Amino acid sequence: MEKTTINQRIVYYRKRAHLTQVEVAEKIGMKGSTYSQMERKGKIPTDRLVALAEVFGIASEKLLYDEEEYQKLYADNPQENNVTLNQESFYKKPDFIDEFTPTNSEISILKVYRLLSNKEKAEVKEFILGKWKKG
């Protein structure tokens, strides 16, 4: 099993989330060039690490530890222990859908949604749920 560095893991999860360095930088409130340097060197303040994990939709420990270390530290959680970085699905399949593969249009909508404020996200959720309940 190959060891990875924190910056390699950040790149991995950023790409898995289909985000550019500039998009991630904007989401965590920093300049693209500063983010790029942080990603290259792997020197990341704790608050930025937590923000990155939130953007990628993962636990911050996934960024802190390589797969082998993570498996050792969290061996008491069998669900996590059987997952490798390459097998882990970024999009969790909803229980009510057999197959969930977002279209390019849906991915575009999700990218825009991620840029909204929390208040705007709540309004969008309320609108969608209202439409779904009427359906």
C-alpha cells in the first residue's frame, strides 16, 4: 500500500469533487494562488483543513492520515475499515434510487448550489421539497 502525503490527498479529493483549485479557494475564502501553494507544499492551517474537508464532504481525518494510518486509527469502525480511497464513492446513493449517476446538467446545478449562501441553500431546499411533495 502506497503512502500518500496530505497534499496528494487534498488533490485527490478535490479532483474527486470535480472542483478546480480556484473553485476550492473561493469556497474557503482565499486567493487561488495561495491555495495552489498550500496544495503543493502541504502546509495547511487547521481551520483550512477543516474547511477543505467540509467542501469535499469528508471527515478531516481523511485528509490528515494516509489510508494505512487511517485504517489503523479507525479499525474499530468496520464500515470505514473496508473502504479504500479508490473505492469510496463521493456521491452517496440515496435509498430511494437504484442508480444515481448525475447528468452534466445536474452537476452544473450542484456547482452553482455550492456557491450559494446558507440562506439561499435553505430556500432552494424548501422550493425543491415543495415541488417534490406536490408531485
